[in-house]
Amino acid sequence: VSKLAPDSNNGNPMGKLYDIQQKDDYKIFLKEVELFSPKVIVLFTGDGWGWDYLCTINNNGDPSDEQILPEYEWAGYHAKVYRIDNRIVILSEHPQTRPEQEHIECITKIISKYAQL
């Protein structure tokens, strides 16, 4: 999700660098959603990182009960599904070190079910 990472192999930024870029990340994310108008958005972030992005595209609010769709299980993990502004938003775990084929099948199944809505 982060658009900027430290000059190292340590992954996403932490501390001050994370805080500095966070507000801009949300702005960039909203602009990308506006420009590309995707029918499906997949956040491979898990709940921790993804929740704020989910709320950002939901006018900075938590999803209502009506926006929450059934969860899908894959290899002991869960993909959470939401309908926000006529888009399907899937919040799932980062695929690194997780069973790839099961994850692909789960995301594909969700998209196949809801993409026509």
C-alpha cells in the first residue's frame, strides 16, 4: 500500500517515514480510485493496514452492516468483502509466504461472484 519505502530491504517504512507519507498515501489512493474507477479493489494488506484504506474510500467511516458481505476462507485465512459505492472491495492478507494457489482461487471466486454487480 505504501508508495514510498526506505532505502533498504526492510519492507514498508516505519516510524516517522510512515507517518510523513500516510496522509499522502490516502490522497493518492483516492485519486487512483477516482481516475481508474475500478469495479473491484483488492487490498492485499490484512486488517491492520487495509482497514484505514477501506474507510478512506467509504468517506472516512467504518462500513455499515449493509456494506459487509460474506467472508471467504482460504488456507486458514479470511478474505473480507465489502460493497462500497457500487464497488467490491476485498480485504485479504498479503500473499507473501502464504499458499498462493488457494489465495488466487479465493480472490477469483469473489470477483466472479460480485464483479457483475
